[in-house]
Amino acid sequence: MRPPYRSGVGPIVKPHIRPSRRALLVYRAWHPVLRVAVVMAVALLAALAPGMQGAALGPTLLLILAYTGWLLLLHGVERQPWLKERPAGQMGLSALRKAGALAGLTLLLWWNPGLSREAWLLYLLPMLTIGVDLNREWAATLVGLAMALALFSPFAHAAYRGSHLAWGDPLWLLALRDGLIRALVVGFSGISTYLLHHAIAYQYQRMEVINQELETVTSNPDWRSAANGLAQLLDRLFSSNAAKVTAYVLSHQPETQTMRIEGSSNPKGVQLAQEQFQFPAARGITGWTAAHRQPCFLNDTHDDPEQR
């Protein structure tokens, strides 16, 4: 595994990506509509497969109408004022929406098993937004459910083709292999998008806290007090019940190649700052990055893989 705190690990979204506000508005306005349109288009195209001879078109249209009605019902509930004040209710509604999509697709595949070859790709669509509105428990449950459904979808297709699946025969092993491939693709898509959405949400929420705290810190004209406040801000941002963080604000003195403590979140560190404590810049990664004018991310100075 790549150490997540080494200095070579950059932000989740690379700095050269500079989206405009319009990108956000277009996503919020059109993504739900496009998602439903893609679901309907894939289902209809799968139902028009040459081998089906149109037999699956009627049931597919019926399920599409039921899916549309389900979405409209949830949309009406979502607009209720009482739900806006209940985050748990909003999360449950989002889980119902995605579970309904998985259930509808499963009905479609087992009602018309001949569609399983193409329509199983629809299992990926609920996974693409699973990290937007679900916590870890709900997301893990739905990812596991989608993986299980994708795993068994090839068996429905094999049964439709009239294959007698006996334990251990080549056709059974082939269906199992196809199911494992589908389950892994669905699971990886769900986990990746969940982690990406939550990582971006964490960065966004941390920036909100930083902006609020910096207004208090920068209002103090005394730099030394502001440095202590900034260190306390970093302490609050990155400390947890499992790991306590002590933050220091350091300045680089290029003439003497030393690092000086300007502020700290710890009383002992504050005392060192008042005494203008200094140490050689060659000790630790902070001095190296300051001397070379490079960015310094969070690092474990006891285990520096780049040995600086």
C-alpha cells in the first residue's frame, strides 16, 4: 500500500482540474434525468435482442413504468418539509431509492433471463452515486446486495438457455466465473465511488471549519498569538479519540538553516515559542521542504519513506 501521509501523495482532485460553477449546476440539474434515461434505454435495447424476438418488450415496458412511478413517489416524499429536518429519514429514503432500482432490475433479469447478458450492467448505476447520500453502514449493505445479485445473474441466463447446471460441471463453473467477474466489477465501482465522494466531502467540510476558525485567528494582530491559534486549529482538525495530534507552527531561517517554533497547540510548545526555540533544518521533513520550497503534507516523521 502507498503510505497515505507521504509528501508525494497529492489531493484527491488534482490542481489542474478547475471546474466552473456551471459544472455543478449542470450536474445537479441533469444527472438524475440522465440516470433514469440511461436505465430505460439500456433495458429497452436489451429487450430488443434478436434472440428474444420481442417477447421481453412488454414486461420490460411494464417494469419501466413501475420504476418511473416509484421514482415519482419518492420524489414527492423527498419534497415534504418534515423530511428536510430529518437526516436519518433522508438517508433511508436514498437507500430505498437505490434498493428499489436493484430490486426492479433483479425482477427484470429473472422474469426475462435472456436479458441477463447485457442488462446486468444496470447494477452499476446505483453504485455511481452511493457515496453522495449514504453512510458507511447503508453503503456497505447495498454494495454487498448488488454484488450478490450480480453474482447470481449468469445462472438465470444459463437456465434460460436450457442448460442443466450441475455442481462442478463446465457450464456451472462458467456461470460462476461470469458471476464473480460481475460481482467484482459492481463491488469495486461501488466502493471506489463511495470512498471518492466521502473523501471530497471530508475535504469540503474541513475547509468550512478552517474558514470559520481562520476568521477568529487572523483577527488577532499579534502574530505569535495568531500562530498559537493556528496550531490549535490544526489540532482540532486532525485530532481524534484514537490519536491525539500536537500541532506546531514553524518558520525557516535560511541564514542559519534552522527551524524556529512560532506557535503550538501544546502549553510546552507555547513556552518554547516564547523562548524562540530553534533546531537544525536538516532534522525532519519540515526543514527539507522549507529549504527546497516544496509543499509539506502530513507526514510520519518516524517513518519517512523518502529518508529526508
